[in-house]
Amino acid sequence: MGPITALVVGGGGREHALCIGLAHSPSVDSVHCSPGNAGTSMVATNHEVSTTDTEGIVALALDLEANLVVVGPEAPLVDGLADSLRQAGISCFGPHSEGARLEASKLHAKEVMRSLSVPTGDYLVVDNPSSVPSALDRFDAPWVIKRDVLAAGKGVTVSSDRQVAEQALLEGIDLDGFVLLEQHLSGEEASVLVVMDESGYICLPTSQDHKRVGEGDTGPNTGGMGAYSPAPVASSSVMHRVTREIIEPMHHHLRNQKTPYRGCLYVGLMIDEDGSPGVIEFNVRFGDPETQVTLPLISSDLGQLLLACAEGRVKEEECVFHELSAATVVLASEGYPAASSTGRKISGSEIRIEEGLTSAYVHYAGTVIDGEGRLVSSGGRVLSVTGLAPTLGDAVAAAYELIECIELEGSHYRSDIAYRAL
């Protein structure tokens, strides 16, 4: 196998983490990113092709003679980017459009889980406004309402207020024609990223995301305000059950499709007080910010791992991990997750902490270099600070030590990342 020319598709913190990991891989000769951000430009070559421009991405990959394309966001996968790349003879880490339906359609995912007896909450399809009251009577509060569309992690309403739940159901029916009402699963959340193809699969370290904008998991949902890894709630005994009851049946199902699944299967879990796991959702790509805490824990060659999966031979790879913990804290723009302020100068993000086995550095997301050469904000989640250390407490401390050095007018972050584990 010759050196890898890698193209990463996307422009967030997840893609910056992927570019860093690939740039540090001995097997990788050059890294490109499209469209990228200010951070990816420091470790890769950015290209101004949108993630929604399938033909443009394929043409770019051919022009670069890329032999590995890694797709970050879900929307291009749902739109068939992986299909088009493979038709052009380019290896792609990311499932074909049929495989991507596991994230594109919550109903499809539920139907697959039901057919395979994968543990998950019960559900109803609600498509008539007049049936909303009786549907709510079927489940105990809190109620979980999910739109059956890609909504960047924000298409879910969880509420114990019946009026709020009714309104979410009615709005979903009005927008999409139907909406899912799901049984609420209680316990503690965890996520596992599974690198999967027809030959086998590799589970990356478990993590726990923090979706709510406010301290103690309060306020509206966001794309994620922080994460840590590994997650103690996903103990070895829990993961044995997750593997047996969820990952094995899903792998058997996906490997036997007409076109096998090749990419990351993100398994969002709820683990109850008895250690029983249930699936909240599947995603078909690396999570954000989970990627920022899991990829730095890989000590083996990331490029080789992703290429092996893209070529259907992940079973040949041995993935080795550092015996460290990681924590990521997201710095968000003023107003996020509602309308966010952009174009504001960022300072202090170039600082890096290195003290023995403890380190902390920045993953850039909604950032650009403006016409004056200044680093400025361009999105809601501007950047994240990731700490690595032998203990989770030290990793969290390192992340907060660094984030306090960064200045961005009006920005905010949660000060309780990993509070459940600590």
C-alpha cells in the first residue's frame, strides 16, 4: 500500500480532529479538507467546495488523486456522496445512502431495531392531530418527540409538560406529515463509535456527550457542549451486553446488505441503574464533540484504520489506545444555540499545555481568518478545548485551564463537563 492522500469533508471541530489525527499518521502523505476551517488550514490544505456539492467533492478528490475520503457530516452521506465516490473508484470512509438512512430516518432505525430485537424504547407514529391526546396517554411522562428528519441533533423534544409535548407533536405533524413519539428511557447516557465494515468492527473508547446548553444539563438542546472519554458508566460488563445485544446484531444486518456498510456507526446508549443498555439513536458518522475526545486516544495509525474500513478489511487492523482520559469543553458564541453572534475576534487559542503526560489544545470549529488576517468566529460552536491526562480529573482540569486563556466577546461554556463521572 502506497502513502495515503486523504480528503476530509466538512468544516467543524470533528473535521479538525480528523485532520490532526491523519496528519500525525505515518501512512498519510498529505491531508486536504473541504471546506475546512481556520484550524484545518494549520494541518491540512483547505479547498472551497461545499459539503453539499457532491459532484464538486468527487471532482476535487479525483484532481487531488485522493485514495481516501473521510466524510464528517451526515447530510452528504444521506445525499449519496459515498455512493458517487465509490462509483468513481475512490475509497470512502462513510456509508452509502441506504446505510445512512439509519440516521436520516428515526422511523427506519426503529423498524430495523425492532426486527433485530435490539433493545430500544417503544414508539408510535403520530400523523393525525386528533390522535395526539390518545398518543400521549400511551406513555408516561417525560415524553420524547422526534422529527423524522436530519436536524443537526436538535430535532428532539423531551418534556414532562403535556402542553409542550402536544405542541411539539402538532408542529412535527404540520412540518413533516408525521412525528415519532417514543418511550422515555431512564438512566445515564453514553456513546460508542464503532468503525465497521463487512469484515468486522472495532469499538473506540466510550464517551459521554453533554447536549444541553446549561449547567447540570438544563436549557435547550445543542449540537453538544462537551464530552469526555472513557465513560465509567459503560463498564466492561455493560459493554459486553452492548456488544452482544446491539453491535453484533447490527453488524450482521449491515454486512449482509446489498452494499455493505463501511464507516462509523455511532451508537447512542441509555444505561439504566441495573446496567441494561438501550439504544436512543444511531448516527452514521463520527459524533461532534465525541470525535475530539476519542481520536486523540488512538495511538496506532488512524489513516490505516480508516482506509482499511473504506476498503472492507477492517478485520485486518489492530487498533491500539493510549491509557489516558480525555475531556472536551466547547466554547460557544453569544446567543448559541439560538441566533449566534459571529465575526468576533478570538485571542489566546494558540496556547497549548504540555506537562508530562498531561496536555491540552484547541479543536477549531466555527472559525475563519478574516481579510485582516485575524482569527474570528463564524458559527455557534466556535471551538473546543481538549485535555488529555492519565486521569479524567486532570484531563478536565487541563481543558478548563486552557479555555480560561481564550478571549471571545460574549462567549460561554459549561463549567461542569464530566460532572457525572467526577
